[in-house]
Amino acid sequence: MAEVQLVVVGSIGIDTIGTPTAKREDVLGGSVSYACAAASYFTSVGMVGVVGNDFPDASMALYRQFGIDLEGLQVVPGETFRWSGVYHDDMNNRDTISTDLNVFADFSPDLPEAYRATPYVLLGNISPDLQLHVLDQIKNPQFIMADSMDLWINVARDDLMKVISRVDLLTLNDSEARLLTGEANAVKAARALLELGPRYVVLKKGEHGALLFTQDTVVMAPAFPLDHFEDPTGAGDCFAGGFMGALARARRHDTVDLREALLYGSVVASFGVEQFGLDRLAKLTAEQIDERFGLLGEMIDPA
Amino acid sequence: MAEVQLVVVGSIGIDTIGTPTAKREDVLGGSVSYACAAASYFTSVGMVGVVGNDFPDASMALYRQFGIDLEGLQVVPGETFRWSGVYHDDMNNRDTISTDLNVFADFSPDLPEAYRATPYVLLGNISPDLQLHVLDQIKNPQFIMADSMDLWINVARDDLMKVISRVDLLTLNDSEARLLTGEANAVKAARALLELGPRYVVLKKGEHGALLFTQDTVVMAPAFPLDHFEDPTGAGDCFAGGFMGALARARRHDTVDLREALLYGSVVASFGVEQFGLDRLAKLTAEQIDERFGLLGEMIDPA
């Protein structure tokens, strides 16, 4: 396997997911599962996470099928993290039914020596103190992206602010950006986030796409319009993984490269939501990604 | 004045508008006011509507300032239509407080002879039977666009279906498209609307932009990201007016022309919401429109 170019840290969960039309139990999920699977189409990716010794062999085999480097995956005694949630009719909002941290409660994301000089790093959505622990271990990174969520804004704001000050790119949902900054307007919120340290801020808007802000410009990546999708879980993680994978492949960070990476992230996320969990990504081909990337480009600019 | 190239029919109202931070009384509004003002930057536009003899001279002067042809504007004894509404905190949804139809109750949109061979026609949001009355009067149109709303879907569905079968382009909010077709998925709803007759369907998504569907493609027009806006009233009408104005100016309806018209509609709408009523459009210049059109293009495709 090629040397790992992108390291992703995050949660690994076994999920129970309800939607208005279906319910699935024991779905492999978690931010690092989705992000690594998405990134695997673009670059060599290493996973940093933790599972219990109940983790299914089939799930481990699926990680390997994606070509994910698993040197950073810790298998420890106990049960794997479990999450259960139900989506509202609009498929945009959801209620968490239960969260069992299990082995995730004592997770310390220690990087294998081979990962510490990895040029691209994605800090998936986990507690900011764990993200800081990762930042303390990496050397000479080329580009660090961090994701977070409303929970950490509410309960760990100080640590989150430290993370934000040390990364190249912060991504949040637009509602989270408003919550963190106190700005009711999403554009003002993004500009306020840029003042906290990162060179780039990406506002995720779910089915409406994403906006990347720099100090002096905005780059838009619409979502691919889908006539069928089953499960929005992990869409943001697929977006982040696809974005960072494409950026690691490009090895350049000009505006055109960032824009291409945004579109690739959007495309991979659009496949991810078509089926539950990683079902669709497991069957995805590079040709299908490039075909939809081309279609999305034509929808934006048919000239 | 140049011969009228675009005729717009719709409502004229004097509005009272509440937002989370402000309240304004006696604001000139209505679908035809916004749409004609927006279109006036691109083509010669004629207004078909009705006002009472209480209609302020200043409002009539504002129409003239925009260069709108007023031969189709009826001034009749009685009071002008009045509407009052309050926006929710998210500025996306609103409650109607009161509606006084007044002279609008007996409105018959009779076109002056000079308007009947106008190549471009925009049927703004009024009752479908009035839209049908306009369709019956026009000869050899090049392109007809119709807007509607949830009220008419609920109370005048049969007439609305007749309108839809006779126009080139139908535009609805995505929620209205789902309501009319019974399809929960917006993309499927748009495709179902295409089956009803129009060659094009535009789904409006407010601050998230618009999508144009044809039988075999989708064209996307994101909204311009605003760090300040005061009043979303009339945004969809400004979009429709800007779109049809730009199309009438281009005189071609290829995909690239439709895309350009979508972006112009999006740009004019983004100015329209910056201030209450027509306040911002009244100060707008063609140079400002072109500048923002260029910025939006760079945000979509910085290559």
C-alpha cells in the first residue's frame, strides 16, 4: 500500500437509523468510517479510531475493501460505540434516541509513528480535546481540516476555539456557525470564524450544498440534485472525506483546486446518502464519481 | 419609449411588513411591482394590474422612474389591494395578518391592443383564471412564464393545471412543487411538472437559489450570499422579472441563455431583499447588476 497521505480521526459507531420510510439496525457508521471511505477514492488514507472486540469481522473487511490503512485503528476490550436516531419527515433534522459511548469513552487518538508526518489531516467530529491531542502529535502538516458540531460548541467551547485557531480549514453547518459566533447571518458568521484563525471556512448546507469562504472570496459547491436518497447520515463526513481526499491527490491548494475538491466532496456525499450506511460507497467506482462530477459541472456552467 | 418586449401581469399591493428587527407600513409591493421593476433593467416592460384611486402619486412616479410602460395599468374607483404579514425569526417563513382585496376583487386583466403581440409574457402570481384570461388574449408569444403559489394549488387546481399546460416555463417554490405533484422528492416533483406540459420548470429555493429542469438536464443558479438583508418580500417576483427581462434582452433560449437569465434573476433578487419594498431596486444601476453577476460567476467557477 502507498504511504498514507491523509489521516482521518473520528468516531466509529454501530448505528440504528430510522427514516420516514425505513429502519435499519447495526449499520456501520461514525464520522471516520464515512470520511475514510469517501477519501479512499482519491488518496491513500489512514484511519484513527477505536472499536470494541465485538466489532464485526465483516465491517473490518469492508474497511480493507476500501483500501483504508488500519494501523491507527485501536481494537480494545468492550463494546463498540452505538448511536440510534430517527429522522423527521423533511429528512434534514433528526432526534437522537440513544448514545452508548462504550469503548469510545476512554478513546485516546494516539497516532502511529508512521502517521505523524502525514501531509493531510482531517479532524472528524469528535470532542475538541481529542482533536487537540491529535494536533499535538502531527509534524509539518500541509493542510488540516476540522469538523465539529453543536454539542461541542455548547459544552467545550474553549477547547474548540483552540482547535479552530490551529487548523487551515474549519467546516460547520450554517446553523452551527451561527451558534458559535452569535451572528444571525450565515455570511457574517463565516467571516467571524475566519477571524479566529483558519484560512478557510466551509459552511455546509446539506441538500443545498456548501460555501467556502476565504478572506477575499467565496466559492460555491451546490449539492447534486438527487431523485432518490435513503439515509442522510454521514453526508457531512463523506463531504469532508471527499474534499480532503481530492485535495491530497491534487497536492495544491489554489482556489481552483479548492473548488474542485468541494465539488468532489459534494459528489461523493451525494452517492453516500443514496443508501444506508456505507452500502452505496462500497459499490462506487471512480468512473461513477467522475461521471457525476462532470454532470455537476455542466449543471453549474453549461456554457 | 421602445415597444414593449415583456408584459407582466400580477398584483399591486400596499403592504405592511414585519420582520424580527423592523416594521414598515404602506410599502409599495405586489408581484407585478417587483417583477416589472426587476425586468426594467433588461428590457422594455409593460405592467398589467389594477390600483384604486387612492394609489399614491409617489408610487406611480416610481413606476415611471423605472421606465415601466403603464398603458395596461388600470386605475379604478376604490381602494388599492392591501396585504400585511410578519416574518418568522428565520426570515424564510411568514404569517399573513390580513388581506384586503379591495379593487383587486374585480380585476380583469385586459391587455391593451399594443400588448397582445408582445413576445415575452410573465404571468405573475395571481389566480389561475386571471392567468388564463391573459393567455386567451396574447398572440404568437415567444416565451411565457407562469408563477403561482400554494393558495391556488389548494383552491383552484383545475384552472392552474390548464395554465401549466399552456406555458413554456412554470416556476414554484420547492414546497409548492411537492404539494402540487404529491412527490416528496423535489427532483421527482420537478420532473412530474414537466409531464404537465411546460418545457421548463424552475424550482425556487429562496436563499439557496434556483434549479431549472428540462427534459434532459438541470441548470443551477445559486443565490448571491448576502451579509445583510432586510425584507424577503417579492424576492421570487424579482427573480422571475429579472429572468424574463434578461431572456427578452437575449432573444434566445438556448441552455446558456437560460442559465444567464437565471443568474441575472438571482442577482436582481439579491439586491431586492437588501431593503424594504422597492427601495433598493429604485437606486440600483446596470453597472451594479453586472458587477454582482460577475462576482457570482466567479464564485461558481473560479477557474
